[in-house]
Amino acid sequence: MVSSLKFIAAALFLMSALSTWLNSNASQHDAAIRTHRRLAEIEPVGDSVPSYMNELMDDLTARNKLMDETPPAEVKYWFEFSGPLQKYFYRYSRSRGKADYFEGRDDSGVISSRFVEETAGGKDYSDFFGNKGEDYSEASMRNRLLENCIAMGSPIRPDMSKDSIWYDWYATSAGTVADRCRILVTLNTVGAGRGTVMLWETNPPQLNAQGPEPWMSEQETAATHLERNLREMDAMCETGQIALRLQVLVCEPIPGKWTDWIDSLLVNCGGKAAPNDGRHGLDNGVAVEDRPSPVQVVVVASAATADTCHDLKSGFMEKRMQDLVLAPPYLNKNGSKDPSIKTTHPDLVTSDDYDVYVAMKWSSLVTLRSVNSFLQASADLAAAAASPDNVKAVLEKSVDGSSVAISNAPSSPFLIPSFVRVSYVSEENSKVAKWRMHGDFFHPAAWEICKDSFDMAWIPDSLSGAGGVNGICYNHDGIEAARVLPESEHCGQWWVYMAEEQMSTTPEVYANEATPSVVQGASNHIWMVTERQRREIVKQLICHNDKEESCGEMPQAVLPLGDLESFLINFTPNTALGKKHNKGRRPGYSREKEHAMDREKVRERKQLKDQEDIEKALFDYTIYPAALFHKDATIKAARVRDELLTKHRDHDKAGPQTVKSSYYDVTITKPRQATLGWCQAIARKGLCTLYADYFRTSTDHRCMEACGMKMNWTPIQKEK
């Protein structure tokens, strides 16, 4: 009963949040409708199968063939996992001139610098955004990122005249130039180094060097992680849909050779490739500081505050990053209360107009996939707020424990999609590697959250279609809903919401206390906001600065269940796992007493007698695998509906009794059908969002549950 009440309160909190989104941004949304697809031009996929689905259909055929041709006694649980073998390099052999490695498969769906060499988020994403498509309908499907970005971004569009920087950077060979999604990446570089030496005191990696690159461990230098992030940013610009600028935050001035090197890796964003003679940043003799560049290095500390800036516990750089991105007007005391007016110095690139802001630490890996998923999730929440059923200023008309109609409260909080960092096992010692074996190396885990850090909620109508913020669950503008479902089905999707703050290990845990994250439950080391979201946050900051009484709640972090892995961000040094949290500062802190009682029961029963190492591993350290996160979230959501739909519960019977998760509520002795594994692989790889036109508007409903769009899960067949 207590858990049900807790969930109802949480659902009320979440659902009321959506109304603020609509009320405060309606005028901006109207202004953002440009020359992109009109609603009348958007047609559901229906029975057709787009070309980008062909490989997936072939994969399903192969999975079915494998299950059909394998004798039942030999069908194994792991048959559903497929993909090419991947290599984990862990030690360099100077005698052989190459690195030793293990082979295995990372089936987590998380994009990592360790296993995924392709930029953009893997092959599926690079193919999807790299292929412009000959058919207009498919070409328009591939522009969903741009449409969401413009709808959620700044209404002020860039100057694209022939004498503008935009034209110089993005004009085609034919002289045409188009609008793009403007992204500002603000990069926190505190702690970046090579061993104990600060990164900027070393030399940047050589460009255009002859021969193979020297092998470097994940922990040897931050340069390898910075380079991967720069290549990911350049891949975003290469799509033709994104215009990205990078603001690098440092504590002290850095050598120009590093600025040249960074600029030379962002060629598609407006940088200049390094010439073969090694003169970084020179363009016909013009140095990078004397020409327009997509890179700006900002020294955020003075001589008096430099030591504090370098202190990883101080939260100094996190605060500077928030001030630069949000730019609340009270920082320069100009008296303005207009959140659209930025107060940063005009020489800073943050003073320009952008659609999306990405604030991140150098150790977090940003990809086109994470940006695309963030924009889609933001559009989904905006679509829910625009729903006629949710806009009505009425009390909740249906409190069923998981779905609640929101009221039109002006002080309601709002929801912002957020991220969780994950790490792989980091040991690069051969003995440790062999002891760990393959499994641990090939699956990432979170350490800042646990099972008690989140709850689940179903948000009705939280699905947006093509053309920007365009709800597909309801009729509007005289057009019927694009999503056609049986009468018994509900339209919307399941969301994970963070019930606790993310708790890191030292020293970051102290930095987070000094400078809390902008969004409750979000990561302080990678977060994104659209321009619309930024303005809402600034309004709240102005209210608090003026010490007004009712300023509303802080923004709340949420993650879509059907695209969960896209919001799991690789901590690229992969050194986070196995570190002990500080007492009272660990995930699950809201249930600290229960954890202590559980540990005491284990001791009383002597279940781990003479096994102190195992006891410490269970209770003192947090290692939360990505697959377990997805499973726990799914089971929590399914149990909420089962609790509600079971009229006469048999308390002597364990497990679900009315509805279940078709994928997770099975026994290993009964292999899953090939389709279930196929759908789960689609969800893990973020394809429910990438191929949203198909999975949301087609008549193929096989993957609704895996994509988090089935409210009542799978009915349990009663034994006769």
C-alpha cells in the first residue's frame, strides 16, 4: 500500500510537470514552426517497410532460422545475443610490437570508446544520418533531429547571407546553405592530464603521422578521450544537420598548439585541417587565432582562484560551466528579468543564440546518438504537455497508480531528459584480466545510481511524431492521430525518473555538493538543455534570486525506458568501478537504514561467514550493470500495472499474477522466442528512437513492449 501511494504521488508530480512546459513555451513553439514539414504532409508509415528496416528484417529472419534449425535440447539462453566479436586491448607487448586482447561481445547497447570505433553512435546511426535518401518520405524521416531541434530551440535563426561566417563554414559547392541545429558544447577540462602531468604541458597527438598510432592505455592520457570526443563532434557537423561550436574551459592559459590541434579535428564544423607539414591551424599562413574558428578556449579562473579551480573537490568549474550555459541576467546586475537575454560577455560564444547546450566533462563521451535521443525525448515530453487531455485545468480524472491526468498549475515543475555515466572494468593487468574473464570486461556498469535511485511512471500521450513537437496520440489541427492502436491499448510511454541525486565517489561527490546539478537527479558531468528548457530554468533562478516565495520545484531528471541505453554515457577512462563510496554518500541513501538492516540479517544468519570480501563487495561498493538497470526498470513498471490490474491477489503466490514482462518474466529453461530477443536488441541499440517513424506509426506492434510503449505489458495466460 505504501509503495502504491508513493508511486501515485510520484506520478502526480511527474504529470503535473508537463503543463508548465506548454504554458511557458507556447509562443516560442509557434515561432519555431518554419519551412519544415507541415502536419498535413506527415503520413503514418502504416504497412510499408522503409529501406532502413531491411537489415533488421534480415536479422529477424536469421534469428528465426537459428531457433528453427537448432534441436530443442540445444537451444541456449544466449542465442538471442548476436553481433561481431569485439576486442579489448589490455597490455602492450614491446617485443611483438602490438597489444594483447580478449575477444567477446558487448551486447549492452552502450556506445563506448573502447568497443565502438565508428563515430555517431555506431553503424546504424552513421548509416542513417549519412544516407540522405532518394525518396522524399525517407529523406524527411532522416531530418527528425533537425525538426525537433528547431522546434525546441531558439526562435532567432542564424544569418545565412553570403558575407556571414555561416555561409563560409556551411555553404555547399553549389553555393546553397541551409538551416542547422545549433549546438554549443561547453567542455570542462579540469583533471585532464597525462599521468601526473597536466595535459596542456604535454604535446598533442601527431596528425598526419606516418605509420600506425602508438598503443595507449585508457588511463595513460586524457588526450585519447579528448580526441574521440572531438571526432564525435565533427561527425555531428558532417551530417549537414548540426552546426556545433566548442567552448573549452581551462583554469590557466594553454599553449596555442593545443588550440590548433582541437581546431584541426573539427573540419566539418568550420575548423581547418592540419597541413601535412605539421603546421597546425595554419590556413594559407593565417593562424587559428586570427580567423573564425568553431573553438574558443576560455580561462575561467584568475591568479587568485587558479588553485581552487584545479581542486576537483571545489565544484568551481562546475559552477562556471552552469553560469556560462544558463547566463541568468542577475549575474551582471543589469536589472533585466528576461530569460532570453544572455548576460555573458559578448566576446564569449555563449552569448550567441543556440538551440541545444551540451555541458560535459572531458571524460564523458558525447555522440550524435545521445543528442538525437535527448531531442526526441524532449519533444515527447512537450507533446504530452500539449495533449488536450493534459492541458485541461481539472483535477486528476483517473488516479490508477501509474497514469494521471495533470492539472494546469502554473508553478508545476518540468521534466528534462538526463544522463547516467557508466564505466567498464579498468584493469590492464593480464592476471586480473584473466581472473575477471570476458563478461565483466564487455559490459558497462553505473556506480552513481542503484535500484533504489529511481521509480517508474507512465506518461500518457508522451510520443511526438515528425515535424517537430507533434503529438501522435491525439487529434489536432483537424488531423487524426498518426498512431493507430487497438481500443484496449493506451498511447504514451514509460519513463524512469530519478528519485535520488546521483552519488559519485570522491572527489566528485564533494564537487557535486558544492555545486548541485541543474536538474534534480541528473549528472553534473554531462547534461543537456534546449533553449526552451534553458529559459525556464533561468526564470526559476531569477525567482530564487529575488527571494520570492513560490518559485516551483527544480527540474526533474527523467529517462525514456524504451531508449534507456542512449542515456547511459561512457566514462571513457573506465576507472570508476571498484571505488568505495563515502559513508552516507552512496546510491540508495534514501533507504540507508534498510540497507543496514539487510546487512545485519546476513551476519545473523551467517550467510557470508568467513567471506568478508564478498560482504564488502555487496554492501560497500556499487556496481550496477546497464543490463540490470534496464531489467529493474522494466520489472518495476510491469509490477505497478500488475498490482493495479490484479483484482484478487493470491498472497501465497510469488511473482506477477495478471500481467508480466514478456522478455524478463521467463525461465532460462524455456528459451525466449526469437522476436523477443530481436526487439530487445533494437531497444538496446537505440533504434526505437532512431527509427521512430516506423516503430511509432506503423502497424507493426511487435516491439511496443521493448520500446516502452505498452502500458499494460503482456497478459498472463491462465492455466486451465
